[in-house]
Amino acid sequence: MIIERDLDALRISGVRELNAANAFVLEKMVSAARTGDAKDIELDLSETFALDSSGLGALIALRNAADRPGGVLRLVNPTPLARRILELTRLHRVLEIAQQEKRPADQQSEYLNEAGSTVSPRPYSFPRAPVSLESAAA
């Protein structure tokens, strides 16, 4: 997860999962990084493949934190899964969602995850087990 501080906003990217394991960490990191004139929070969800109720709670907490000084929480480029969850919970009516152009692949860089390990941005895929037609027929 990367947090970049701009003059008027915090930009958070590299969030692959937003769930019980890291929602509290995200809230604390954003709280520590919010100093000065940064009113808005932009959370890039373009790499998010997991979002649960704790993650949704963190989004509401971030929205409330941004709203106090007159700012806004903006969810940028949510994945289809994240967008679907936001729609099912009706949070798309409360949170601002924006689509922005993605950076070219050669401009994407590595980032540090919550444990401080370097992770390269790449699509996640589940391993596939071999399927035998003979065992399925038995």
C-alpha cells in the first residue's frame, strides 16, 4: 500500500485486499498521514480483489474523516468485484466513485505492502487442480 501526500489530497494505491486483516491498518496509516491542507482522500481500488464488511467499515470511517474538514473520499477505478459490492450494499450512493485513465504498464512501479515487503503489481490467479474425467464418472 502506498500513500502519497499532495497539496490538497492523500492518494492511496496498491490496495489488493481491504478486509479484517488490514482495514484497521489502513485507517491508522491514513490518520497518521493526514496533516496540513490535505482534505480529500483518493483510494485507488483498481487492484482490489477482496473486500469484506471490515473493509466497507474502513471506507465509511475514511469518508467521515475526509468529511470533517470539508473534504471527500473518492474511490478511483474500482474493480468489477469492488463496484458490485458497493452497489449491493448501496454504498455507491454515499461514496464518490470515479473512473480515471490508468498509467501505462511501464510507469507502474513496485510498492510496499503492510508488512514492508516489496510486491510487484500483477494479476492474481488461483491455482487450478487437474481434473480427471475418469474419477468424475465414478
